[in-house]
Amino acid sequence: MNSASVEAASLFEKVATYATRFRTSVGDRPQRPEATYREALQAFEAPTPESGTPADYVLSDLVTRASPGLHAMTGPRFYGWVIGASHPVGVAADWLTSVWGQNAGNHMAAPAAAAAETIAARWLLDLLDLPRQASVGFVTGATVANFVCLAAARGEVLRQVGWDVESNGLFGAPSISVLIGEEAHATVFSALQFLGLGHDRVIRVKADEAGRMIPPALAEALRNCSGPTIVILQAGQINTGACDAFPELIPVARAHGAWIHVDGAFGLWARACPARSNLVASIEHADSWASDGHKWLQTPYDSGYAIVRDAEAHRRAMTISASYPPPVSDGDRDPSHFVPELSRRARGFATWAMIRHLGREGIAAMVERHCRLARRIASGLASEPGVSVLNEVVLNQVIVSFGADASPEIGDNLTCRTMQRIQADGTCFMGGVQWRGRWVMRVSVISAQTTDADADQTILAVIRAWRAVQEEHGIQKSV
């Protein structure tokens, strides 16, 4: 080997050693960062380098500076957000993706990358039991997946009334009515904003106490709509895990002629779990679906799926025209035809590897285990006086408040103080969110590493923090 090859081999070996040490010890460290953003910023603060630095020193210095500011997102007791834990198999495939350095824009430039996406897309449609003719775009995450699907929706509903939005834009186009549940995720509103449909001009449809769109409310809202229409439904409300009543809502939207899109960032994976699939029955009758791989499939980040029933509508919305990409023959698939990028990493390898590793049975078992562990945590917390579980635990989400008999103001204070104690303790990590005007603690069980023992350790840590807050502030008697 020449000197450059020797240096690269040494560098990769050192990184692999560090990666192994980090991932095998993440469950033993506090499930939170040890440094704040400002402390991390100070650690990285430096003038622009004027000369180069040896590679091994750069990497060791990066580890030293970054480590205190790293969250334990791959740990077994991290419940802060619904983000998955980057399974080692997916990470290893992602390493290979970077090592191979393939630009996955088209099938001629990267035949293996395009082929892996083609097969992984087929597997996804089978696992999620969605229309097999649907197209799949491998995007960065659910935010862009929603964007891509809604771009296809925008183009198709306007095409049906004689307007070519891909060629002519929105200037002078017929108005599009967009109906969405009032408890939809913020990223869907962002996608609408990016597409020129506006995040505030939408028609917000009333939702029930779990965040599910109310079918009669949708029917009433549609009666006041005419012309091109998009209805956005939800599988997996971010706080409660609740899924919209698709068997009731989809026929109402279909009768109006609307394009039906489903934001299923994590809830769509209930389709892969027989014990939970009833929550998303009839969802296959929608027109498009957005989901994440880095959530329940446990791929590394930069992994989401934009799935569209009408592949031509999908392609019209996304295809990039240039003189240098090779022509596409029948049976060929160019990844760039279904995403808003030409140059990008080969995202399909990690998805292929995780599906190959877990298989249909493994994915179903993991989803069901997380749902069971969420119920276990909810039951353990609800047994403690003063702790309230505020949702029916149908998937992997639990929302909790503290100070059950306190006034709203005091209850919010107790909930926030308890969360602060939990996070400072570091045994587990949960985040807070405002739900229906009150502060709650949200527990999202979605790490492949989380076990029954972790759930029990979590219950004890939360109860310990809650009791400490009561004792510290002398509040126990007043609540």
C-alpha cells in the first residue's frame, strides 16, 4: 500500500475502535449531554485554520470536543423524541455508504445504489401493505417526505382542472383547499409553506381529545370547499400516538374528489405489526404516505420515505431535467426522479440492510415490544399518587402530568420541575411539551435497545424524581 492508503487504513481502524467503545457504553452513561450548547460552542470555538492538521489528530480532537455535547439518543433509556436509535446494522451499512461514495442520482452513475433502492422500495410496500404500484422516494426524513408527497398532490389536483403547476407555477393557478387536523405535526405545515400553499391558510379540522380528526367535522368542512382539494390525515399523533379513523375519513374525502395524504412518520409502521395494524386499517386507500426509516426501522438519520400511489404524478413533481443524465429505459429506475435532489448519498443501502437484518417478523416484534413497554411504563407511573397518564396508550407514546389534584398553574410547575430532575439525574431522558394548554412529560419508546429492565429502571427514576420534588418544595400536603 502507498502512504495514503496506510494512513486511511489507520484512520478507519481508529474510528471503528472509538465507535465500538461509544456504542457499547452508551447505556452506562447519563442519558443526556454533559455540556450545554454554549459550552459545546466554546469547545469548538477557534479561528479559521490557516494550515492543515494531521488526520488522526483532527479526528481525535473532534471526539474530545464533541463528546460532552452528545445526547444519548442511541441509548436504551432515551425517550425524548420519536427518533429511533440508529441500529448497529444500519450504521454499519451507512459507513459503507460513505466509504463507497456513490452519488445516487441515477442508475448509470450508481447501479448498485439504484438497485438497492428499487428492492428496498418493493420490500417497504410489502411490509407496510401499501399499493404495490406506488413509487417510493428515499428522502432525508418525514419533513421532506411530506413535502414530496404534497408536491405530487399539488401537481395532480391542479392538473385535473387543466393547470400545469410544474411548468407555470402557482401564479394565476386555481386555488387549492387544504384540510388538515388541528393536532397535525408541525412539519406538515412546514411542507405546505415550502410548496406555496401556506401554513396558515389551511382549513383546520377539529380533533378529539386524543388528537384524532373528527369525521363529521371533516364532512362539514368539505361541504364548504370547491375545486382542487387536498386532505391530510395522520397516523400516530406525536403526543398520544393516536391514529385518525381512516375507514370513516377516507370515504368522505374520496367522495369529494380530494387527494388524500397521510403523515405516518412513525404510526405508518403499525401496518407492519399484526397486533397494531387495526389502528391503521383502510390507510391503503389514500393517495400518498410519508414515513421515516430512522424511527421504527432504526436506520441512521437521513432516511425517510415519500410513497405515492400515482408514480407518474410523483415523477412529474420531482424529475430534474438536464442534458447529461442518461436516458431511462423501461424497467430502469433513477432515484432522482422521486426526490428533490440530484446529488445525494445512497440512502437505500441502510434501509435494505435493516429490512434484511430484521425481516418481517423482527420488525413486527420490535413495534409490538415498544408498544408493550410503553404500556408497562404508563402503568407503573400511574400507580404512583399524584401522577396522571393522560392518554390511552395505543402505540409507543405516553404523556404524563404531575400534581394530579393541583391547580393548572401549580401542576404545570410540578411537571416541569419533575422533568428537570429526571434530566439532571440522567438515568433516563424525557422531554416536555404543551398539550391542550398544559405542560406534560412525553415518553417515546422507540429504541431497539430498550428492555423490560430499562422500563422498570425508568419507572423508578421518574417516581424518585417526583417524590424529591414534593419533598423539596413542601408541596405534598397542598396537592
